[in-house]
Amino acid sequence: MIDGVKIKKLVKHADDRGFFMEVLRDDDNILKKFGQYSVSLSYPGVIKAFHYHKIQDDMWFFPVGNAQVVLYDLRDGSKTEGETNVFYMGENNPICLYIPVGVAHGYRVLGNSPAVITYITTESYKPGQLDEYRISWDDPKIGFNWHTANK
């Protein structure tokens, strides 16, 4: 796994009324600090990739739908520099994924339903001081094949 990336397995407490699930707690010791909590919906087949940050860490969770999440380590000198990780997240695999500074990240919505991502960042959005650096979804250096291989 890419150095610094963390996964938190989530536990659902279900009964005849529905379920309750803690997503992130201050005593999980995952985030260095809290900056902003956001939510986004993407339609089936959409690819949102890639971007990275130089200042903020991200914590991703997909409570609705399913997604293929791809990480690529851009950090110079990291022991996992140049490595790619793929995670399948969402209703079928409820996990939180911690993405450290310098790790490019993106996702593709899987299935026939939209996916909702909720994410927590260690910094809040500042329009005059953007900390989001884009890389094309088909960047040859990353070389990730986003197509589903039928077997």
C-alpha cells in the first residue's frame, strides 16, 4: 500500500429501524486536523481524476453507490513513489480512505446508479489560495486503464 495511506473499516449498527455508523472520530488518529466536510454526487460512468494537494490531506467515504478509487504516489523520495493503489469503495465496501498530501487521487462511478462521496479535508477551501493540482485522467505517467475488463 502507498506509504501514509490509511483505511478505516466501518461498522454498521443495524436494527429494524435502519442503521447507525460512525464515519470518523477525533480519537481515530487519522487526520492531523479538521478543515472542511463536503459532499458530491456523480453519475454512472463518470471519471473524476486526477488531482492532488500540496497542503491538505483528504478522507474519503462513499455512503451511496460504488466507486473505483485510484491513488498514485507523486511524492519525491517516498518509499512508494510511482506506485498505484486501487480501492473499491461504497455500499458494497464501506471504508474510509485517508489520502495524504502528494498522492494523486481520482475515481470512477461503478454500476447504474449515482455515487455520493463525502469527504473531510484538513484545510478549508480558499478561492485565492487553491491547493488543487490537476492531472489528466489518462496521464501516460500514471498509465491507469479505467476500462472494466470483462472476464
